[in-house]
Amino acid sequence: MTERPLTDDEAWAAVLRRDRAFDGQFVTGVLSTGIYCRPSCAARHPRRENVQFFATPSEAEAAGLRACKRCSPKDVARDERAVLAAIAAIKAAEEPPALAELAEAAGYSPTHFQRVFTRHTGLSPAAYARALREERARAALSDEGTVTDAIYAAGYSAPSRFYDETKGRLGMTASAWANGGKGATIHWAVVDTTLGSMLVAATDKGVCRLSFDEGEEALRARFPKADLVEGGEAFAALLAQVVASVEAPANGFAHIPLDVKGTAFQEACWKALREIPAGETRTYAQIAAAAGNPKAVRAAGSANARNNVAVLIPCHRVIRTGGDLGGYAYGLDIKRELLRREEAGD
């Protein structure tokens, strides 16, 4: 997917939102003051007629402007290099490097580097390292002969370390990831909604599947060795919350627990999706930037496609640059209606 350049109107809208996802994509030149800023600069917004947009800090300086001391727009490239170097260090290390170690290598204070890293990836360095090891563990569980072998192959020093770090986050047990849900109990139901027939399934941790026009057969294909239990008293309460949130998405659904797993980048994309306010949309490029890799637009699209819990992770709020709705796994009619309800406050 090739994204066309932003129009001035789109750039100005990003400035008005102080949208950090656009930092590094352009700078805002304020001709009346002679300075240029990041799109996310917290300073008071200038008048639109005094603004000119530049692709890079160098272009702004060539026009006679100087960098804003408040938002340091020239540091965006430095920040990105520091984050990429930290990610490489985390991936290469047997044990996750300490925050102080990563910050010292970048030349930042630990507190500032934590903010920079989180802004670029959506996760703190420690959370990124955990997500990376969990990702490796899930891949190894699919390839290795035993759970113990998989745990060591993923880089954990001992099985106890794996279980301590992943307790409460993997949802299913380690062996379940390797064996199509074996040993996991998943409660499920198919209910009628104003958007059509909806499948909801959940482990004891949270919702692991929400889809439209699917039933038990599709769920069993995803978790062929899980114990699928239709209904259930505790599940009924969760189901009621899910249905209410889908029928009135503008009311929010952050309170509904989820049990979803993906790569570190996919989870960062899903986190960015959940942070989009109801009634607003983002482009695939914005989601990629919010997830820490502005160039990974296709990967952001793939993360959307791999979202197992429709609506609750609101991939329907992602559109193409220019305003086209793009695609949606359950049809554009449902996507259009969800966006209409959110915009209307329904």
C-alpha cells in the first residue's frame, strides 16, 4: 500500500489534534514567529494563515526558520534511531537490558528515554521485551517437541521464569498454545444483534473471539482441541456487557477484558486502535506510526486483519488516507453502521 502525501488540510488537522503519530512526517512552520514545530507541539496553536508545512527540519531551516525549543522537532530522527537501537539490543540480549542501560546507550535520562520509547512503540522497554519473549515462546510452542524445550528456546532461563512473567497474560496455558487450545475451556454463544448474528467466545481471562456470521464450527476450527462450552452463568454476564457495547459502541468497551495474542507489533497496533476515541478515525499510516514503525503500513493493515475481537478492538475505525472506508472483514455495511453510531453518540 503506497500512501499519497498529506494535503495541507490533513496536516493542519493533525496539528490541531496534536497527533504524535505524525511527528517525523512533517514539521509546522510558523512564519509570524520564525520557528518550526512537531505536529504534536504543546504550544498554543498559531493562526492558520501564518502556517506553512515542510517535509523535513532541513527544509524549514532553509526557509529561514529555527527549531522550537519546547518540542525539539530536530530530535525526532534522533529519537527514532535511539528506539531502533534499543529494540535491536533487546532482541539480541539473552536477558532484557535494564532501562538505565538502554537510556545510557541512547544518551538520554531513563525517564526521558522511557517516554520516547513508549511514544514510538506503544509499550515501555520492559513491556516490549516481555511481549517479544512471549511472541518467541508462542512460535516455539508450535515448533518444539515439548513445552519445556519451547520455553528454553524462547530465551527464558527456567520454566518458572516463563510462568512468572506470563501469568495472567497468556490466558491459555503454555501447552494450549502448542496444541490448538488443548486443556483450555472456552465458553461461547451466538446471539442476534441489530448488526446481525454475532459469535462471542471467552476464556476465564476475557473475550478471545468476537465475529459476525460465524458459529461453533468456525470457533472449533480456531481452537480444535479446546473444551468448548456453550453458555454458562458467569459467561452470561460477560456476554451481556459485550452485546451492550456492540449495540452502543459510543459508550465505550475498555472495561471488557480480552484474551488476545499477537506479535509485539500487532499488539502495539491493537493498543493504538483501542486508544482511538469513539467517533474518530485513523489511517493505516497513523496506526503504523503509533505502533512505532511509520513505514510498516502494510503490516498495520495485516494487524487489523488478524484482529480476533471485532468492535472491542475497533479496527472499524481505520480508513484509508483520503477518507475511503477501505475494507472490513464483516462487510462495509457493518463498518459504516458502527462509525455512524459512534459519530452520533449512539
